[in-house]
Amino acid sequence: MRYGTVGAGEQYAKAILGKYRTLDQASKIAVFSAYVIWAVKEAVEGCGKYTTVTTLHGPQIRAASGFEGREEVWPDQLHSDMGWDELDDLEQYFRRTYAQEERERLWARINEWAERKHAERKAREQG
């Protein structure tokens, strides 16, 4: 997955993007981009103005007939843009759902760790 970032949150966005390299569908990449934008806006001061997501669509290599083993096929649409309203809806969605889920998962892992360490300490004291 290739991507570009600009602005005050560029480095933070690149750090998030660098963790995930397996997306292959343009529609999923656009939604993932909206997540990254939301995360950067939440974490980096000065981010939050008008934002756009543009997806560039390149050629695909397909099997060809005849002596040519493969051919390059270009899409009808070379780029697509996510509308401001859709991007805003996704940012609100991530704010409502993902942030809460992340907090819950974090506290669950902290509690799990603390309980395990407490049980280990108790076993050492008794043993």
C-alpha cells in the first residue's frame, strides 16, 4: 500500500500507516485513511481543518489471450475522492466506537496483567 501524508500530523500518520500494510481494496483503504485522519486529529495539536481523501487507481495485470502472457488494464476511473460528509461521518463513527473500544481493551489488559502479577506474588508468598 502506498500513501502520502502532509501537514502537522504527517509523522504521526506515517507511524500509524506503517503498522498496517495488508489492505488491498481501494474502498477499505479509503475507510482506513479516514481512521488514520481521525486518530491524528485526536492526537496532534493543530490538526482538524478541512481534510480530503483521494484514492488513485492504477492498472492491474491480467492474463491476456494470444502470445502476450499478460496485459495491463487501466481502470475507467483513475482516482476517487471521499466526500466531506462521508469523511465527517466516519470520524464521528470512530470517535463514538473505536475510542471507547480501545479504552475498554486497554483497561482489560491492564487488569489482566495486574491480576496475574498479584496471583504470582501470592503464590510466591505461600510457596
